[in-house]
Amino acid sequence: MASVAPPLQTTRQDLLARLGEDRVYDLAVVGGGATGLGVALDAAARGLKVVLVESHDFAKGTSSRATKLVHGGVRYLAQGNIGLVREALHERTTLLHNAPHLAQPLAFVVPSYQWWEMPFYGAGLVAYDLLAGKAGLGKTQFLSPQATQKLLPAALSAGLKGGVKYWDGQFNDARLALALARTAASHGALLVNYCKATDLLFESGQVAGLVCEDTLNGVTNSIRARCVVNAAGVWVDALRELDGRANANDGRHPTKPMVAPSQGVHIVVDREFLGGDTALMVPKTADGRVLFAVPWLGKVILGTTDTPRHDLPREPLAYADEVAFILEESARYLRRAPTARDIKSIWVGLRPLVKPQADDGESTKGLSREHTVLVSRSGLVTVTGGKWTTYRAMAEDVLEKCAGKGLISVGKTGVTAHMQLLGATESGAPDQGISLPEGLHSYGVEQSWVQALPGNDRWLCPTLSEAMVRFAARHEYAVTVEDMLARRSRLLFLDAALAATLAPAVAEILQQETGLPPQTEAFLALAQQYLHIPI
């Protein structure tokens, strides 16, 4: 069960001192997103000696840019991928129980404007219920036009023939990543952000550790480990290339890239554009993707797109046609259609889709979100693909593959299935705060520790206090303004202009706490990017 014991300190000085110790780890993980953090937690919970390094901040990449849904994948059901849907529905229930302060059930309505839509989509959603079985969150219902309008007050009423209501889950992705990191640390794992893996260590042709560089001060450390897991998301191929070059016997480059990145764009508007606490879902847009209008932390997320990319920027930009597509599709279903002027923030994530054997490079929307685990000849374990909902099952799979190759001994499986994350309420009952504006509710049972810090009564804005910034610096690995305003608080994703105005005050508090440069100017430039509308 959850504990309200004092939270662990995460001072940079202590983390780096531990990283410099001469020891051999059972497992070294590269990548501090959902997958890497899930692996670190599962391994540490089984008693293994674990270290994880992340080149930027935890969840800086894909894992903070999801559509915020904990779901089985209705679209995967349409593709006939029953196994993936069944696994995801099971993991959805597990996640909702293990992190009720960060993940809750959410009702969705599919509005119908054609006579065939209700029976067609309704049949699929009833099948979705049947697959969920006892793990279901609520029964699918067929709605009259009046009942549909009540749940979706801002939906177009002209031509509305009814709707189908079903249930899935919603979560705060970046804060869930932090909960995974901190829970892993409570089990003895060492996790260090802003620490980039720059090379691999080898003994007798086998991977025996890695070299990492502290990107804040340039100090390099060698980490010895019996097993190295490459969980860098869309960036896994960089480490695979290092491994391939070191083990190429014929002088040729032996490593074939395994990731086909896909770009997903999300735009955020005020809550009034949706008008309620129920999400709107369009099963098939003009490009064949699902469109969501999701209430989240006091705002509404509209998205997402699926556009192939051939580069891997840390901060990808939205394309003009992607933003136009979301706005145009939204206008087909919302009474008051949002325009570019209404956008509070725009953010882009790269999905790590696994390349098929025959890849035309043109389309990614048909690729499965299933994960892949590869073990190279030298023993480097690489995992990529998958999605947030199944992070825990992915971690178990990775560790079983490591054990199967004789790299580690993992013991009992399933140790995280009922392990509540730090902050979880002891009852496991959901906290309905995810639809509310940001605030203390996302800390769960740790709220009292936040409120005990200096500045608890000084609110920088209605949803962020000075004490929350101090808690992030002391207990949540926060170093920069971006760490605080993008991921410990989600203000950059919710209202980039407001986040920019808070940057100087947040920077001052962080510098008091850490003594490190808070990188204010870099954050202000990033906030402008989140406000840039490419139309």
C-alpha cells in the first residue's frame, strides 16, 4: 500500500556522488520515459541493483506528449489486434488502481450524424466491453439526441441522431513518469536525469556497461552492469549503432534502423469549447485516424495527427496542415469551432513505431503500437514501440527476455501488478481531480508534505505555489524552469503564455534550492514555440 513516509531527497550532488561509486549493477537502463522507468521499477522491486540514466529530463520526449488516455485501443480492435486490446484493457485497470491520484476513468461519447454510425460504432464498443470483462469501467450505452447533447453541450445539434457512450481512462503522463521514477528510487534504484549515455563498455565482445556524461557539468562516468537495456524510445537506434560498430567484423555498418517515427500533434483550447466533463471521440476522420476532444486539467485537448517523420528532433514542430486538419475536423462536430486564435498551447510528440520488414516510408497510421524487444549478439537489450497503457507489461517482458538470455536472474514475476505508486491513496479509490485545474490533488497522499514547505501560502498562479516548486526541486529531480513548468506542473502544455510569465519567479526559487542555472531564457524560447501556430 501507499506510504506517507517522508519523501526521498533527490539532490543533484547526492545523485552524482552515487553514480561515481565503483560498483557493478545488475541492470543499467538508458532512457527515462515510460518504458525505461517501468523496467527500472520492476527490476528494483525484484531486488536487482539498478541504475537509469536519461539524457534530458524524465519524460522529456514522447512520454509527456501523449493524448493523456489510458485505453485498450478501440482502433486496434478495428484492426483485428485482439491480443493487444485485451492486454491493454487489463493493464488499464492495473494502472488506474496503482495510481488513482494520477489516472481515473473517463466517459467518452461518439456522436452520430449518419443513420449507420450508432449501430456500427456501437457494436464495436460493445465488443470492447466484452473483451474488458470484469476489468470494464462502465457499460456502453446508446444515447438519444437529447442525452447526447446533455453530455456534450458544445456538440453540433444540427443533424445529431444520437450517440454511443463508453468508458476508458485518462492520466497525467509526465507526473506518472515521475511517480515511477520516485517509486523505483524508494526500492533502491539510482535514477539520474541530464546524464547522457555516450558509449558502451565491452568485455570479451559482450556489453558490460556504459559511459555517461553529466550534460550539466560535463563530468563523465563509467557504469559497469551485467545487463544494459536500451529504452530510449524513438532514439534507440543511436545506441544500437554504437553497439553495431563495436562488433562489426567486416567493416560494414551492420545495424538496420528499427524505428519509424510518427508525429502526433495536439492543440489545447479553453474548456468552454467542449462544455462538460465527457470526452468526444470521432472514430474515423478524413485521414482514417481517431480524433479526440478530451477535458484535461481544466482545458481541452484536441488531436491527434499521424505524420511520418524522417528526423528525430527533441522539440518537433507542428506542420501547418496538421493544425489545419485538427481545427477543420473539430469544426465538423463542435458548435463553436476553435480557431488558431483560441489555441493556448500546441505540442508535438514522436511515436516510436517499429519499422516493418518492407517499409515504403509513407504511412504510419496502419502500424501497430505493439512493442518489440531485441537482444544483439553482444547482449545489448533494446525495447521500443508500445504505448503508455502497457508500460508495466512491457517491463515484465523486457526482464523475462534478459533472464532468458542469461544476462540477469529475475526471480518472481508480477511484483508490480498490485504495487501502488508514491502518492497513491491507500484505498486505491480514484481521485476525480484529473478534470479539475492543476493543483495539489496530483500529489495524492503527499499533499501534506508539499504544504509543509516554505511558500505554501504564496501562489504564483491559481494552480502553482512556491511550495510546489520547492517540492519539485527537493524530491522530484527538477533542475530547470522547463522541468517545473512542463512536467512537474503541466502549465506549458496547458497555457504556454501563462507559463512564460511565471518563468522568472520559478527560476528564482529553483536556483535557491539547487544552486544550478535554471535556464530561464531557454524556457522562454520554448514557450514561444508552444505558442507558434503554423497557419
